[in-house]
Amino acid sequence: MSRAFLIIKADAIKQNVRRLFEFSGKPLIAVIKANAYGVGMVQIGKLLESLEEVSSLAVACVEEGIELRKAGIRKKILVLGGVLRGEEKAFLDYELTPVVSHREHLRALEGLNIPFQVKYDTGMGRLGFFEEIIEDPRIEGVLSHMSSPLDREFSIKQIERFRRILSHYRNLKMVHMESSASVPYRLNFTTHIRVGLALYGEKPAPNYPIELIPALELYAKLISVKTLPAGYPVSYSRTYMTSKSTRVGVVAFGYADGLMKSLSNKGKLYYKGRSVSIIGNITMDMTMVDFEDIPAEVGDNVQIVGPNQSFSELAKTAGTIPYELMTNLSSRIERVLC
Ligand SMILES: *Cc1c(COP(=O)(O)O)cnc(C)c1O
């Protein structure tokens, strides 16, 4: 067993898929780019492939799609980042579906029998055509992406723009716009929802109307516990000084594992349900915590994420978003699917 491990609860993910499906009434395009947000792309891909509510998977780039195919995954795979010249053969060979968002992507597909989907920029300011209607018999789907689902007024503008564009298309198999945070819009003209974060039970927005079950728990082992005398500094640059005799635990998890340095002297971890404060600077492989009077021992597990603290909550303390925290989880953390 590794010094740090991420517990992934398959049943919780299955439940979340079911609840997202039931709430929206639409099958899911499960977004598992960036190593499934750090959770483990192949493992999660295989789990999701077995669920009937999941129609397709989506990744960012062709390499991720190839990895899934090589692992034996057969469901439809959308490549959100489009197709560049030189990549088209891989799309053909591995039966990947490009999301075309630029004329250059179309050029890469010239003369090839590859079905594709077309993306529109309705206010995201990232990928997509503005209003240009593409006429091509290979088009099987059209999509757009919301930039600010929590801003209702702006999102409605995006939705209206997308509807206007869609009125020029016929016979589409897939129309999609909602990501995790925008599933509550319950758009009645889309055929699928395109979700990532919500799969893991992380709440994508406050007052989220779907009850999700947390699927992830992150632990690391204590590799030292000792008492420092009063007036003793903790960690690099001595940003923390003990004010009294202090029981300091060293957790085998640092910023190289994904615990942002901004959580130094700020974040909390949990031990048997009790919170322990991070003291001193977080270092590359280790983080110090104040155990106060809690009897913890070397070899015990400290909880970084779990029932007491979600990725979203920890991210908030770190001044970031759960996506960044999760995708920063290092490869030396053991991923345990159970
Ligand atoms: C990453 C991504 C998603 C998934 O977003 P979540 O917030 O994780 O549900 C959906 N659509 C696009 C275009 C994305 O890049």
C-alpha cells in the first residue's frame, strides 16, 4: 500500500450517473479528460463504459482517445480539442470523433470518412465557430459550452444564440451544451449532457438540485509524530513558530502530490474525524500538522479529502477550484477503485 491513496467508490459514481440521467432525462457524455480529472482515466473509463446511462466519453486530445481505445474501450469517444493536420489517421484508425471548432480542423478531415461534431462559441471565448453554418453530411452533432452557468442572465444569452444556430441544422444525432454546473437548466432541445466533475459527487454549484454522493477519499500516512518545544520553528522559512509544546505530525503528502502550497498555515486535514491544522509551509513531499492532544501514531492515515472535507471545500481554502486540485494529484498516489 502506498503512502498516499485515493479511494474511488464505484457505487457512488454509478449512483451519480443515475441521478444525473434521471434529473436531466438525457444520456451522459462523460468527460474524462486529463486522466479523468486526476482520478484515473482508464479505470474510470471502463467503469463508465459499463453503464447504460453513459452513451459516450469525451477527452481533450487524440492521445487520450488512443489510450482509451488501447485499453479496450469501445464506446464513442469525442475529442473536444479538435483535429490538427497529421492527427487525422489516428482518428480514423481508432474511431475517434473530432469536435471541429475551426476551419483548419475541417481541412484535416478533407476526403476522409470520419463523422464529426461542430462546436459553437456562444460566449465562452475559447473554441468554436461564431455563426458560420457548416454544411457537411458527416456532421452528426452540434455543441456549445457555457462559460458562467451561475450567471443566469448571461447563460440565457448563450442558450438563445445556440438555439438560433441549431435552427439551421437538420438530422442531428447529438446536441449538447450542459456541463455539470449547467445541468439544472434542463434544456429541452439538447439530447445529451456533457459532465465531468459531478460524476465524483463534487457539488458543481451551491444549491445544486441533484443530490450527489461523494465518491472520492484521499489519505496519506503519518511518517513522524513528535513533540516540538515552545518557540520552535516549523518547516521552510520558519513561517510557523510553536507557542507552546506542540505535537507535530508529518504527513507524507506535499505540493508535489497536489496539496497546494497556498494551504500552508491555512488548510485543515482530518484524523479520525477531528480536524488538524496545517502548520508551517507545505513542502514537496510532506506537510506538518498540529495534533494537539490527539493520540496519533506513525503509520496512521490522515484524511485530506473525505466526509469532513470535499475537494471543492479544500480548493476554496486554497483559493482555487476543485478541478485544479484534482488534476494536480500526482501519479505516486495509489488509485484504489472499490
Ligand atoms: C471539461 C469540459 C466539460 C465538463 O465540465 P464539468 O464541469 O466537469 O462537468 C464539458 N464540456 C467541455 C467543453 C469541457 O471542456
